[in-house]
Amino acid sequence: MARILVVGRIKPEGMAILEARSDHDVRVVVDDDQDAIVAAARTANAILVRTTPIGADVIDAAVGLRVVSRHGVGYDNVDVGALNARRIPLAIAATANRISVAEHAMAMLLTLAKAAVPHDAAVRAGNWAIRSEVLAFEIFGKRLLLLGFGRIGREVAVRARAFGMTVAVHDPFVDPAALAELGCSVAVDLDTAIAEADVISLHLPLDATTRHVIDARRLASMRPSAILLNTARGGLIDEPALAASLASGQLRGAGIDVFADEPPAPDNPLLFQKTALLSPHNAGVTVESMVNMATEAATNILDVLDGRLDPAVIVNLDAIGLEPAGKAPA
């Protein structure tokens, strides 16, 4: 009998998938007590985790571990190196929140473009004259630069194109023909593309190569009328530099859903910028996506335990000695 450890609460639809299997035993740990998690992991063959850190101590304790499944797309809370050392796959809910995040990015863009927040505040304060300030602008015909063109980036591109935006993509791993099919162009030189963009939306993982990909130098090169969106990972942007750009008027606005430290410290300078639209890392959190994440994360566990591993949802294929879908094993 395989033993599955669920760390954190997931939607009943996901639990039902796991509990429907009489040949599996499911245990749930709902708090962040690391000692309790380590103890429960000792007999686990699979771990499904939401946001709780799963470090080397947990992975090392789970001597029979065969898979870790993330309830979501990001996996910053999992020690991938410890999994790689034992050739254990890390699965993600690859498609679960792509619509939710893409819609959130577009909602932030439209909120900023239409100056919805200051207009709302002005009406409530009796300042009807704000309409004469002409704060809003159209996104039709504006140039959107996408950094990263995975599942979420593609969904943003489709929505932006529907609004009449031109879309350029900087992603060295994407086939230009695939971009052309969606009416997008290739942005080869990142610095040039940043300087030309009206809107920049980040859809990258966070690693050593992408940390502060938007830094003070690149912020200074952006158009004063530009908007910057980050619904991907905190740390992609140099936050103090962004706050300074907003404060000086160098940048028109920013929509930020993710922060380097979460929740952000009370003195984080972005909290004091009126042209920063902020949300609590909830771009991917909707009624629908939470169900999708629970069911995909649960299904991924059963697929691995049943020998039906789907390479498309495994993030450490190379480390565990597997090839992407469509390629023969080495």
C-alpha cells in the first residue's frame, strides 16, 4: 500500500481523487510544524504540498519517497536539489491556474490604463473634476513585451491580441513559428525590446539567471508612459529601484502580485507608491483554479505511483534521467 502525505489543506475534489483509491493510505498535516511534517514523511511514498517548505530534512526522512507534487506551478518552497540527488520527480499542476493568472495580468493592465483606482477614490471624495485630467489611455495599438512564453504567457498573448495590442516575446526557448501562429513577434535583444515596449509583463521562473532581470538600468531605459506587470515571481524585479522609478515619474505604473519577501515588510517602498497596483500573490487563486490545482496535483501523484509519469508536468526531467514528451529515453 502506497502512503500519500498531503501537507496543507486542498479542495475536497482533490482529496476525493486520492481517497477513492483503496490501495493508498492518505495522511494530512495541516500546519507548518516541521517536526510533524518530518515525522509524517518517514513513511510517505508521495508528498502533495501547497506552500509549506519541503526541505532536505523532509526529503531525506522520506526514505521511500517516489514523487513530490506541487499544488501549483511554482516550486520555490521545494528543495529540488535534494530531490535530484535521489532522482525523485517533482510534478507541478502545470495548467491549473494559467487562465486565472492571465486574467489577473490583464485586469491589472486595464486597471492601470484606465486609472480606475484614482478615479474611484475621486468620485467617493466628491472630486468629479478629475475626469478633466484625462488620466486614462487605450491599450489598443500599444506594444506588449512578454518575458517568458510558457502556458501563462501564451494566454496573456491571446487576450492582449484580442484587445488590439501588438505582442513581442523574449523567450529563447520558443520556436518563432509558434509565435507567428499567435500573431506575436520575436524580441531578440532584450534591452532594445524593453526600451520600445509600452507594457512589459513578466512570466519567468526565478533563478540565478532571472533574479532582478528588471533592474535599475533597465527601468531607466523604459518609456515614462510604460507599465510593468509581474504576476510571476518576486525577485524578478529590483523592488527599491522600481519604487524609485515610480516615485520620480520615470515609470507610469506597475502591477505587482508577487514580492521578494511575502508578505512584504511594512517599510517596503512599493507600499507607498500611488502608481503601484498591488495584490497579495493571488493572481492564480480563484474558485476554479483552486479546484484545478487540487485535482491536477492529486492526479499527478497517482500517475507517478501507477507508472504513468507525464513528462510534461515534471520540472526536473534531466536530473532524474528522463526526456521531455516526444523524445526517446537516453
